[in-house]
Amino acid sequence: MRDAVIVEAVRTPVGKRNGGLSGVHPADLSAHVLQSLVGRAGLDPALVDDVVWGCVSQSGEQTFDIARTAVLAAGWPESVPGTTVDRQCGSSQQAVHFAAAGLVAGHYDVVVAGGIESMSRVPMGSSRGDRDPMGPRFMERYDGVSPNQGIGAEMIAQRWGLSRTQLDEFALRSHERAAAAQDEGRFDAQLAPVDAPEGRVAADEGVRRGGTVEALAGLKTPFQADGVVSAGNASQISDGSAALLMMTSEKATELGMTPIARVHSVALAADDPVIMLTAPIPATKKVLDRSGLRLDEIGVFEVNEAFASVPLAWLAEIGADEKVLNPVGGAIALGHPLGASGARIMTTMVHHMRDNGIRYGLQTMCEGGGQANATILELL
């Protein structure tokens, strides 16, 4: 029986908006992580059947199928194809799902899944220009309400009774966990430092130290005057890229490579597109049902911190142990380069699983349009 295994996972450090990575073209940043991936694995890139690459703002420098451009910029053989995926914030997690499906189906023997987003160079929403992507029939169905993720995060906080203090405390924990992971070198093995025009970027730039609830409480709530969502308890606008090398177990054996983890189960879910950010809850339930695993068998959960209210509502509904949720911090501290985030999170999770001998890990993330991917990995 064919399967899908991960044999290597690499990411760039995540750069702050207009930070150290902002001077690097997104195709070149993608190329860097592709080169790092095969270099670490010792793989001839000519063996790669496809590169499935997530990217959300497919505008300007991120157009023209950036996956294919990245392959060529990396110096890989012209015979290697690439395709670009948009499932909003889950684009590169969806790339992993497509890659796994292709391996199991026999379409691929070796495939790379990952993604890119340079939010400094291609601002969020730039692909829509001045046009409304929703259209009159969508607006009629949803009573003229245009989806807004920040307002959705406020709606979640209200529905689940989450206070400003709870959100700010969660945000501080994200920074504290990420800072501890940095200090202890827990990110080192997954990072591919970047020699950028402004200097070498070797660490995630968004991690802040020494914050307080009192300081966060002073920040404005831009989405609602009397709201609870602020820049301090939301994900950061970021630049970055990440990639995973995937193949079948049979191919790994043939190539003399040792897999890290197997793609055990995957699921998709969708929910209300106006509140938009709740689908990780049904996606998690669906992937657990599909896997046959119990909640307490999962040793690490990664739920993307688009806004603190998202993982907090997820915790309230799923009942997972908070100590194993985003144990090395999440997007509030590390940043959220949209099209790269699914692969960045999975890279972080698979390294954490290997470092700590955790058999099962579950990843999920909210996505534009009220969707979510969920993936369970099994350590090998």
C-alpha cells in the first residue's frame, strides 16, 4: 500500500514586515528554501516530480505561477514542474494534502510541498485591487455583510465569552514560549538562515520579550471600538517560506533516506464565511473521527494563531490540554506569512515531534471563506 512520508522539513526565519527579509524577491526566498531542503536531504532535485506551493496574494512579484519560477531560480533542472495553490491562510497546508494524495494515488514518487508570502513586498489584499471579490449574489445571501477577519475574531470572542485579558494573556504565552524555544535552540535544526541585502537573517524577528498584560491592554482595538482584538493579540504581518520533502516509504527506502513522519489522516471543513474563523473546530473533529485516534493520543496540537480568540475558542470546544497547544509559540509571536504558514507550522511541528518523541501531532488553521484544513502526522 502506498503512503506519504515526510523526510525533511525546512523553513526560513520569519521576517517582520519591512524587516530583514523584505529586500528578497519572493521567488528567490522560495528558491532558497528549496535549495536548503534538497541540500539537507542529499537529494538530486531532478527526482522531484512536482513542487506544490502555497501563495495567497498572487499579485505582482507573486504571480506567473511562483512555484515554477522558484524551481528555476533554485537552479533545479528545467524538467521539474511547479504549481501554485490558494486556500487562503491554509494554502501550504493544502499543498501538503495535495502532495500526500498524489503520492498515495501513484501520481508522484517524490514531491515538495510548501509555500511563500512576502507581505512586505506584496501587501495583503493586493491581488483584489479595487475590486470587490464577493459579487452581488454572495452579498445578497449574507445580507450585504462583507467578510472581515478582524470582525470575525471579535465575533468569536463574543460568542465564546472571551475577555480582552484572556486574549492578551494568551498572546503573552505565545511570545514567552517562542522566546524560550529560541533561547534553547529548538528552532535551529529547522531554520535555513537567509543572506539578505540588509544582512543575514538567522532567527524569527517577531518574538518580543518582557511584555505585560497592562501594556497590551493599552493597544487600540481597530475592528470594534469597544472590542477585545488588538495588534497585540493577533498574528503579525510577515515574510517567509517553508518546504517539506515528501515521498513514499518505498521510495525513501530505495533512496536510503529515513522518514521523519507519515501523513496519517487529513480532513477539510467549512463553516460560516462571515465569522470565517471557526472551521478549525469541525475540521479537528472530522480528522479525529477519520483517524480513529482519541484526543488524548495527540501529543502536540498546532492551531494557527491568526487571532488569539481562534485557538481559545478551539480549546473551549475541543477540550485539549492547553500545555500541548502551540508549545513553542505561534503566529502571534512568530508571524504569519500567509501562503507559507501551513508549511511553517508543519515544519515546526514535525521537528518538535522528533525532538520529543511525540507519536501523533495534529495541525489545523482557519482560512478565508470560512474553511480549515486539519492534518495528523505520525512519527516514524
